[in-house]
Amino acid sequence: MTERPTETVSIEVIDSHTGGEPTRVVLTGVPDLTDAGLTDAGLTDAGTSGRTVADQLACFRDHYDHYRTAIVTEPRGNDVLVGALLCPPADPSAEFGVIFFNNVGYLGMCGHGMIGLVATLRHMGWVQTGSCRIETPVGTVEAIASADGSVSITNVDSYRKAKDVAIELPELGTVVGDVAWGGNWFYLVKEPTFDISLDHVNSLQNIAATIRRVINQSGYPEVDHVELFAADGGKHADSRNFVLCPGMAYDRSPCGTGTSAKLACLAADGTLDPGAIWLQAGVLGTTFMAHYQPSDSGNGRIVPVITGTAFVTGQSKLQIRPDDPFAWGIQ
């Protein structure tokens, strides 16, 4: 871990929310993650284009994790907030790179966060209506900013790893679900279904956390998101979910990577055709519109497209003073 600065640090950020889930885009104030003086073993040599975003994430995590906690944890942030650090891409086809992080660590991809990032870039005048490509630690995605304010994300290839994985919980009995990748790892619970509403979030959090612990112990330690579903989507959606993110925070949006994982499972089961629209609602009732196409890589993989809308809510400079006992966050 690199030593913390001894002078006041200013970090420029822009906040937004996507379907109710907040994103904080970091514009300036974080050290250069491509610094050639940091010679960690295992980092990729990306030549003149710089380190890959995955390598920059490793640098951020290993040397500057105190910036993560300063940006998204209390007293400046909260458990729900997702950070999005702009960084240079190594992929020559990408205009931007981004590292997503939250109160407990780092994310491979973040669907709501990517929509919030593109809305922020448009707010800054750095992108216009049309498409751009953004490198993430798990691959490059394409984003299309539409004239109506919505953003469509062509996510990384998604797929189901395991079908109908059963676990036993004393409180629920047998729980059955699929393990799938949508840019992050999910256990998507098929049985039982749940009453997905704000009135039940505390019990849903506890249930999902127990499920995650047991599925991790059952041979799937990579799973860090758990997705619960209602019996139906109600009048305005095909499905309604509750997603527990890493840590104990739940996603206020329908979760972009979780919806990608859901599409992968539907495609594998043959219950949703390529190009058919899937409307996924979250715990607040906000929705993402989604569809997919088969991936050129085959092996049952799909390319999901997730569409949503984000709203910029504020722009500020975070001040990190060396004499502040909580300068680098409360954990």
C-alpha cells in the first residue's frame, strides 16, 4: 500500500442515479495508475497504449485502496454508492476506461454504473448522441447514448455456468438456482420465489446473504451477487428482482449485470428468443429493457444489451484533509 498523502487532496466527482441506484464518477484527483514506476509482478505490458484497465484496477487495489474508501464510504458516501473511476484504455478501439468499486471492493462490470457513466460523460460534453466504447476490467463494452436520454449497453459475453444448483437452508428448505456470469458472478434463485418489495428488504438481505454464504461453501466461491425473484413481474415487467451486491447493500436498480446473467439463463433454457425484449423490474419498480444475440464465441454465450436511463444529481469536489480522523473513510 502506497503511503497516504500528507497534504489536502481534492477529488472531482459527478453523482448520478440509474433507476434509483447511485453512481459517483471520479474525474480527477486519483493518482496515475499507469505510472511506470509501479513495477508489480504480473502486470501486463500493454505497450504504447498503457496498462490494461484490469492492470490499473490491480494497481488501484494494491496501492491506493484508501482512495476507494474515501470516495464511497461514510462520511462522504454510503454503502449503496458505486464509484466509477475514469482511466485511460489500453484497447485501441475504446475512448475511455473505467474501474467500478463499492464499499467492500471492486466490480468487474456494473450495468447501472455504466449507464450512469455515459450520462455523466454526456453531461460533461465528452460524448454526444451516438456510440462509444469503454474498456472495463472484464472486457470492452459499447454504449449508445440515445436522443431520448436513455443509454444502451452492449455488455460483455454472458453465460450460465451451472443449472439447477440446489442448496439446503434451515429457514427455507431446498433452494434451487443457476450460477451465471453477466460481468459479475450471480446465483439466480429459481425456487422459492419471494415477495419483492421495500417492506421486506431487511429479510431479503438476510436471506440473500445466507444463500451467498452457503453457495460459496458449496463449490462456487466466485459468486458475490445473489438474485432473488418474485413469482411474476406484475403488470409492467416480465420479472421483478432483488439483488444483493457484494457486502450487504442491495441494488436499487434492476441490476444490469444481473439482468445479463438472467438473459443468459433464459437463452440456455430456450425460453427467450434472440432479439426478444425482456423487461426486468427491480425492488423500486424501475425497469431495464433488455435483449440478446448469440455470441460469435459460441459455447452457449450471449451478448446482452441493457437499456436504462440515468440522471445527474450533483457535481462536487471531495476534500481529504490529513488532520481529519475520517479522511479516508469509515469502514
